Amino acid sequence: MRGARCALFTHTWQPLYNAFPFELTLRLFRSTMFTSFSKATAATLLGLLTLAACSSAPQPKFQQELFETGASPYARNFNSSTTDACEAARRALLSQGYLTTMTRTDTVDGTKNFQPTGDTHIVVEFHVVCTPGEEASSTSIVYVNAVQNGFALKKSDTSASVGLSVLGSLSLPIRSNSDAMVKISSETIPSGKFYDRFFGLVDHYLQTVVRTQPVANTSIETRMLPVPVEVTIPAPLPDMPDAIDKAASVQPASGASSVAP
């Protein structure tokens, strides 16, 4: 019986052993281990990269400033004087509902209020500076930037209690609500079509509004006026008939003689 069991065991497992030779088994083992190692390595590297990306803080926007020497989106050249350019900028802001202040001839400031919702408020501040261009007498450079300030409505509840000595330790709560606009954001409006439309409107007013003409820088000659000469006006002559009558009345006639009394 024992020999039959051994024979049965040998007969049963022998074909399985023959179906998987040693070399094939070794290759399958190596392939499986390599595949598992590759997947594990890739998963580990991906996890490390994700962790590094999440752990590193984002770079602040002011660190991304390039300060290039090329054309600036916040400046534009105009063939006009600084006074005319700033006047055109002031008219452009006034035409769009901005409240402007112009303390100097080369700067313009403007503000405009917006309220998208009942609890939010936005104020846009415009700052314009006009400087002479390459040719100070006929060209100018207009620099502009706009700041968007955001405000939100904050509600605060305050409560107080009043004790009545007549009724003992009875307290009556008193509540009051106070609302206030709190500044929550402030950011310079990025360059783009916003400033392009502004510069286009400034150019429109420069083309349509009469410009001031500077006085030519030429030498002015001065001369002394001649001294006035006093002219003596002669007395008018009497009329001839009156003179003759007056002489005849004074002189006696030629044939008359004087008789003594």
C-alpha cells in the first residue's frame, strides 16, 4: 500500500515537474522580479516628485518681475508735449466716469467705484505720469498703471446685559449689529487690452483737441522811443476887416485940423 502511494505521488507530480523545466522557471522568476521592481521604483519616484511639488511653496509674483529693456506695456510714446499728453489722459479718464485730480501738469490721478454684489466693493485707482520723450519739445512718454482694491462687508454682533436691581438678578440681553467695509485685496491690473484701450482713447483726444503752441525761443530786441519835441502854436491873426475898422476909428481924417477951444 505504501509503495502504491509513492507511485501514485510520483506519477501525479512528475508531469508537472516536466512541464516547467528549471531554466524556464528561473526566467519567469527573474522576469517577475524585474517587473515588480520596475513598477515599485516608478511608483516611488512619482510619489517623491509629487511630494516635492506639494511641499515647495509657490514663487511670489514680485519675484517674477523681468525688468526688461524692451517696450513696456505700461508706457506709450506720443508726438505731443507733456502738457498736452496729460490733458488728453485727463479727458480720457473723465469720459469714462473717473474722478480725476491733477495737482501738477505732468501727473493725473483718477478713481472709479464698482459694486459687483451687495457685499463687495471695488475701487480702481489710475496713476498717469507724463515725461518728455527723446525730443523734449515735440514728443512725450505716458506711463500708466491701475490698482484694483477690493473691499468686503463685514458684520459684527455685539451683546450686552442690563441688570435690574428691583427685580433681583434679572438680566436683559441687548444686541446690536454693526457693518463695516474691510479691505481684502489690492493688486495692480496686469498688462493687456485694458491699457491698450486707454492709450487708444488718449491718442483720440490728442488728435481732436486743439493743442497749445509754445512760444518760439527767439531773442527780443528793445529800442528807446524818441523824446517828444514841444511845438509852439502861434496866436491866431485877427480878421482883416475888423482891423481896418479899428484903425480908422483911432486915426483922424487927413483934411481935418484941430481947433483950440
